[in-house]
Amino acid sequence: MDLPGTHRPAMPAPWIEASRPARHGHGDAAAVAVLLLAVGYNFLLAVFNAQVMAIGPAWAYAVELAIYAACFLLGMRALDHGKQALVVAGLGLVLLFNLLRFLQTWSLDPKLLRDAIIPFAFLALGARYRGRLHVLVMWLALAVALVAAVEMAFPDLYGDLVDPRSYFVNTRGNSEGDFWNEGSKLYVSATRPGERNWLGGFDLPRASSIFVEPVTMGNFIIFFCAVAITWWRSLRPAGVAVALLLVVFLLIASDGRLASATCLAMLLLAPLLRRTDQTLAGLLFVAVLACGWLAVWILGVNAYEDTLPGRVYLSVAAIDAMQPAEWLGMDLAAPYRYPDSGIAYFIAGQSLVLVLAFLLAYAFLLRMPTSNGQLFKNLFVFAFALSLLVSNAYFSIKTAGLWWFACGHLWMLRPRPQTHAPPACAPAHAPATPGTETVPT
């Protein structure tokens, strides 16, 4: 049985536009398997922890290390020498900074190093994938929706099977006191006091699906929405309808405020972002952060409150409070003082120098050769910057892996040649659809 999206020559799903069979089936299957493991390994470990035996943090660390190794082993061979040099140079810069920080502090934080390695690992893995990414993501979204539906209908069954509470206590350093709802085995934010934002009159948990906790579920919805917006021309009308229904259902299931706002904003901005030159991605990142600061100032928010502006205020306050050592990334305790400010976590964990280097490299070196690539690249930096205003969740392998895998795939595409007007004696051919693309042979 082939993995979805690996191009087995067969009839496509009824909502997917037919296309030629791929010629890289084994490489596609391996890349997809590693990606799915990265997305779902927490679910598998949680079930094992709940049903077989209690596990510790070392299990999760070992799986992640194996995933990163597989990403580089599979992906680096798919890159040409120029792209390999860019990846190696980026990794070298990250390692050099961590060496300097070690010499300054005489300590090393593997988590902060991991945060910086994820983009390179999954960029390389995505470069190996030659299948139809929108097909793969559509099937993944269907699986996520199915598990979420079961979770919402039978929350106790999901809690007994997966037991997120026990998993996070055993492997992530949470304590029992972190879980306010003593009667639930779900993750702490899956059952929060007060009514839901969606379906407020119903006593339903926030769905976590295969992600075990609802924050990553919301981030997946944003990613799926970005993929659907980017590839909507490649979907039949039925496919567009299915994607829309999936996004709406998943938003309701996860009850995510940020996910709902981000999906709506991406949909409204998509025509502009498709035409925005990708070299402006760094400025787009800064503009989103500046809009967050401006919103806090205009609304007069000067204290934390459980609203989006109130959470953005935490980022404003965190940046104002940062000390020089934190801006330089030389205080290893600093990132963990800002769990609700992704931008402060980003700067304190990687240094302002590396953050600026990342933005320049993303804008000018990660060149997407197609219009779909340019749109997705701009959607990614928009969603990333918006998320950094309220959390550091985009540094999770479950979220970052998906985005960077897609970037790696788009990095390797080339535009479909434009068809010129045929001679009068030659049969006419339809011109290429705008935004379409093909893979290198």
C-alpha cells in the first residue's frame, strides 16, 4: 500500500485535478514517511505511554534525533551543489554561534540548538519530495479531521487511549498541578474555563487530534489553509469545497482564536501576497510585528488580558524588558522567561544577529522559482510573524516541519514553460495556467 501523495499511478481522488504520474516513488515514500513521523510521533508515543508502559523524555529526544538524521540523509542528495552549500553554510553559522555562546556561558541548551536546525532539516527533506504536495496535505487534513471528530464525540475514549495529561507529565516536564481540570485526561488547554469561541453553548473540548494538544492543531489548520490558498487552481471545484469545509470544521473543533484570525487574514491578503516580490519577505515580517505593536498602542492595552491584543501586549512588554545579554542570545535562561512572546523567545534564543541573518537569507537566498512558491513563502512569513506576537509554538517540529517541508518542495520546482502562439499550420495548444509548475526531471 502506497503512502498518500507518493504518486502511485492510479486514478486521482475526485476532487484532485489529474496530472502525470511521478517517477520518484521510493524517494517520495521515504520523505512522506519521515514527515508523517515528525507530525505524529507524539501521538504514537502518547498511546504507547498510556497503553503499554510509562516513558520518559529520552524517548521523545531519541525519536526527534532519528527524524533529523533521516531528513539530512534523504534530503541533501536531492539538492544541487549551490543549494547544498547554502544549507551547510546556514548550519555552520548556527553551530558557530552556539560554540561562541558555550564559550561565554559554559553551558549548552539542546532545545535552542534544535530550534535552529529544524528549518534546514525539513527544507532538505522537502527538496526530496517530488509528489503533489496539495494532495498529500489534503489527505493529512482528512485524517486529522477524522481523529478530531472522534475526540469531540468521545472525549473520554480519546483521553483513555492517548492520555495527553500523563504523556506531558512524563515526557515534557509538566506537573499534575499544571492541569486545572482534575476530571479530564486531556491536555490542560483542551478544557478551559468559560465558553468556547465557536459553539459556545456546547460543552465540547478543544480538539487536539493527532497533535495531542490543541495549539499545534490550530497551527496545522493555518498551514493547511495556506496550502489550499496556494494550490486552489490545481483543485477541482469539489476540491475547493472540501478544503473549505475541512478548514471550517477544524477551526470549530480546535476553537482557536489565532487560527481563525490568521486564516481569514491570509484569505483576504492572498491576491496581494501572490504579487508581492519575495525579496520583501523580511519587510513583511517586520511590518506584521509593527502592526501588533501599533494595535496595542491604539487600543490602549497596558496589562495582560485573555484576548489577542492582551496577549500581544506581553510581547511588547517582553521586548521592552530585554537586557543586552538577551538581545545577544547570551543568557540561556532568558528564552524561557518569555513563553507567551514568540519574538522575545526567538531573539533571546538565537540572538538578534541570527534573527536578522535568517530574515535576509529567507528573503534573498531561498528563491522560489514559481508564483505558487512566492505566494506560499509570503504566507509563511506572515503567519510566522503573527504567531510570534502571542506564542513560540512555531518552533515545534510538528508545526515548523510542515512549513519548511513545503518550502523545500517549492524550492526545487521550476516554472512550466509558456506556450507561444503556434504557426498557422500547426494545431493550437492551450496556454499554461498561471501559477502552475512542474518538477525537475
